[in-house]
Amino acid sequence: MMPVICIVGRSGTGKTTLLEKLIPELKRRGYRVAVVKHTDKEVEWDTPGKDSWRMAQAGSDSVLLCAGTRVMTTTRMNRLPDLEEVISYLVGDFDLVLVEGFHRTSLPRIEVHRRELCQPLTSDGVGLIAVVTDEQLDVDVPQLAWNDVEGVAELVSAKLLCRVPDAQPPP
């Protein structure tokens, strides 16, 4: 399996914001990145009334929509899949999979923590490789400042990525 890092934390801590900044930093370093977003909510991935939506509503177990340069797929499952199963649906050659959520996995995790939420970490320590936080915590892993995206990218590169990518020219 390709390297996977989970970005975890409580709601409102800034997991998505961190990923929005981390993805272009990793891409700038030449890495090919895929993202898996986890949510506990049921969401519609397609436009209600469109053909692909209608086929899914009719009972198709899987629908793959090719639209221009994008391919989207949905697969109906009888149970909640685990992260490894979800990752198996990725198609492509990637250096790294960034996952938002799945905090109960033993795969490597970086937890995002915010002092203002006054809540403890969600991680039990297993698999935790760092915390991105705005306060000093009593944990035995590196702590990175909220705005230190380069530091997070460096940590991910050092811990998980063996291949030295071809640097991409700045946009």
C-alpha cells in the first residue's frame, strides 16, 4: 500500500484548512497526492435528476461518471468500509494519500488541535506522529505551529516518503 497519513482532530480545529495548504506544498515538492475525505454524514455526490444520479437511484451497485478530465465513482456498500478498503478504490500512481478523518486507525496520524476549543486530543497515541497546535501540549511527539505548513510537509516527507521527487517549478 502507498504511504498514508491521516489528518485528524475534532470538528472546527482546521483539518481541511491544513490540507488546503499542505497539498500545494507537497505538490510544489514534486509529490503526487491523493486525498480521502471521511464524513459520518450521508452526502449526495451527484446532481439529483442527472443520468448518473438516476442510475444510482435505480439500484446500480456502482456508478462511474467520466466528465471531461475528471472521473467520479460511487459504490454502494452493505457496511461501513475500513480505510484500507476505501484506499483500494484509488486509481492512479500516487506518492502519498492524505486522509481527513479515520482517527481510529493505527496508520500514521497528525492531529490538529486548537486551544480555543478546550478539548483534549482525539488520538490515543498509537500512530500519532505529530500535533499541529496553537499551544504547548504534554505529548511525546513533535508539535508544529498552526502556520508551519512547510514543517508539516518536511515531517511527512521524512517519515513516509522515500522517493526524492522531481522539484516542480513554481507556478
